[in-house]
Amino acid sequence: MTFKTPWILLFIPLILGALWILHRRQRPSAIRFSSIQLVSFLKPSLKLRLKNFPFFLRLVALAFFLVALAGPRSVLDKQIHHSEGIDIVLAIDASGSMAGEDFKIDGRRMNRLAIVKKVVKDFVEGRSADRLGLVTFGAYAYTVCPLTTDHEWLLTNLERVELGTVEDGTAIGSGILSSVNRLKDSTAKSKVVILLTDGMNNAGKVDPVSAARVAENLKIKIYTIGAGSKGYVPFPAQDFFGRRVYQNVLIDLDEKTLAGVAEMTKGKYFRATDTESLQNIYKEIDALEKTKIEEYGFREYTELFNRFLVLALTFLLFEVILSRTVLLKVP
């Protein structure tokens, strides 16, 4: 509830307080007797105890009158939003190399894909005004979630992305092309692909540079992220007795191609070697890809002054009836 003229409410305690002080200072009507010893044993009656009750009712009535005068009203918000947001497709490598456990979170070692999913989730939750889509790729690429503003649905689909869901391989070009295909008909002010991989293109029918040229022609910006520590990476495996062991495997990352793709499309290449650097990269991209949201709207109000006016009249009528009947003062 709001008020048209809320400053009127400030007068309520001032006026009521002043009236109460004046009322206390008034000398009550009385009849002189030579002595009150004959009635000293009498206790005050209920009527005498309620002698100030009509005055309290009058104060309450006055308070409601002032509230009505302040113009109370309830707000019905009906906002119309017009925003030119950003359409973003998140392209995530889900090949077998993402099983490497060189990243940690809260001191616990986890595979690269699990860490990426956690970081991407934080990124998605911070882009409430944008349409987001999700593409994953291994030996080939497929759309996990088309562009949508239903980010809860996107995150649900993100959780379903697991290692081994696609044939092993790293089709970076196919991942770019699939992402571009999601954005080609977009009318958004800005169209962006954020591609993350930990390897080099070794599958698919299109190479990353050719796919990037398509994105360039469609004015789609590509940010590329090379994930994984340098050198040998611990990979989980099982020994002869079925126990979990780790093998150190060297994974090649084609940073030159990733940087070239980003530069060609006016994007940027990033290198993430641990969880913290990966989080910072998505935060930086989040800061780089901001757009102003314009909001137009209107408000409807339901006027409530008549309700307070009815309450004031009710209390005033009650005060008049009591003061003229059961609480009548003589003289």
C-alpha cells in the first residue's frame, strides 16, 4: 500500500498527542459536596472507568480520517519490458579428454567437465535478461538446449551432459557450426558463442577456421577458452584388481587455432589452467557482454481512501451513540 500524500501521516501523532494533552488538562464537571465521607467506601463503577472511552473512539476516528486524507491505495504493477538482450550459445567440449582431473574445487579433485558445468551454471544464473542456448560436442556436435529465456530448463539439460554421451573425438569446427546455426536467425543486438575445449580438432567434417568464417559473415562473436593445465594430466583408470588409479596423459591443446577463431570474429581467447582462472574467465566474458536494458511500464492503483473513511465514520458514530446513551455525562 502506498499514499498519494504520505506527509499527512506525520500529523497523526502530533494532532492526537495535542488533543490528549488538552483533554487531560480539562477540569471534569463536578458537583460540590460538603463531605465525601458518606460515599468514600464506594468503588468506581464500570461507567466511571469508561468515562474516557468515547474520547478514545473520537481519536481513532480522527486518525482514520487523516489516513483517508493521505490517499491510501494499493499498487497493481503491470510492467512492459522492452529489452535488446544478448543471445549466447555455450559450446562445451564433452570428449573423453574432459575426464582429466587436474582441476579442484573446495580442495577436492574433479574432472574437467564437472568443474565446467559448475562454473557455467554460475554464469547462466547471472544472465537473466538474455536468451541462452547450449551445444556440446565430441566426435560430432548436437544441441542440448536451443536459445531460451527459461534458464532453469537450460540448467536441467546442462546436468544431463556427461562424459561418454557422444562418440569420443574433438570436433571443434562442428561445435562452432552447430552454435552458429542456433544464432543465424537471431534478431538480438549481439550474438555470441562461448566455446570451451581442452584439445585440438580431430573429428568432424569442417575445420574450426572455416566455421569461424561463417560466424564472421553472420556477425557472431566467438570467445574461445582453452581448458586444462599444461603438461601431463592425471586420468582416472582401474588397475588389474579393479582399484581406482591415475595415469598421467599428455593432451595437446591447439591454442593457435582457438586464438585465430576468436580474433577472426572479434572475440577473445582465454586460457584456463585451474578452477579459479576458469571462473574468472567467465566473469570477464560476463562483464564484456553487457547491454543496456530499457524498461517501459505503467502502474494501476486501487484507491482505498473510502475504506478508511467508512472506518472513521463507524468509530465516530459509535462514539456519539455511547456518549449519548450508556456513557452520558450529567451534568
